[in-house]
Amino acid sequence: MTVFHPAFPIILAVDGKQRTRNLPIVELLIRNSCELCERLMEKLKSLNTGNKIFELKVKNVDKTSSGFPQKRCHITPATWVNGKFWYAGDFDSNEFIAKIKTIMSLKETA
């Protein structure tokens, strides 16, 4: 059974009917002095323009209020999706989108 995250419902109009869909949550761990972090943040934002397919949360490990203590991973950049570690460093955009779409299709069939 797939559990939807209630904080991010998206209302879709399909065939005149409204449906609620929850998007995967992508959390990106960054540091202030990390150039790759900045590039990856821009990459994720560009992948999510137009038809939004995920919620992006950026967490800065240099800030004590980053709200990410449960991850205890200070490798940056690090990408987590729905609370699970996916990538350290850069990643292939096509692979990332394919994995996100797989998560979304699993949620729709649940």
C-alpha cells in the first residue's frame, strides 16, 4: 500500500472532475560553500518547471535550523526522495525523471 503525503495535495481537473494527487518530496542537502550544490539546485528547479512532478525542499546543513537531523548525512549535495537517499553529488536527469514518474505511477495505482 502506498501512503500519500497529506501536506502536498495537488488538485487536477481531468474530464471535468477534480482529483487530488500527491507529489514525491525531493529534499536536497546543500552547504553554503558548495558550487555543485548550487548547480544541482538549479537543475532540479529546471526539471520541475511546467508540469510540476515533485515538491522540492532545499536544506542547508550549515544552518542549525535546517530540519534535517534524521538524515545525518553531511555529504553535499545529497538528494533524498520521500525520505530515502537517492544520490550523492550529481545525477543523470533522464534517470531521475524516470524514477520520479515510476513513483507517481505506483501512487496512482494504489
